[in-house]
Amino acid sequence: MGQYLKENGTPVAAFYLSNVEQYLGRDNRWEPFCANAAALPLDGSSTFIRSIRDGNYYANGTGLTSVLGNMAAETKACGK
């Protein structure tokens, strides 16, 4: 997908993470995921969309909240 977007000059607008970060963090897989995300064609408006519980990325509980994050800024140090 990333190659297709690059070939067509199309940056990623949004990437829905849901709550996958809680699993990536627990299994020490955030860095490989982040490097892959950093390789996507991003611009200043590329946005991660997260669902977090009770204001915490890793909490168990009820009540999901959507949180937005800038993909380019958050993946800047990944994959280097």
C-alpha cells in the first residue's frame, strides 16, 4: 500500500490504530510498527486515530475515547 501511495504522490491522510498500541507496547513491537509507519508517505496533516480507555493507552476498563496524533511527528525518530 505504501509503495502505491508513494508512486502516486498521495500521502496517508489517516491511520486508524484503534487500541493496538496496548498490544504493541506489551510485546515490544512498537518500534518495528513505528518504522513501518514512518516509511509511509506522510505530510504534516497525516493523523493517527487512537481509541483509548479512561485516558490511558494501556488501561483496562470501559469508556473509549478517540485521540488524534500527528503521524510525521510521532514517527520521526523511528526506522533510523
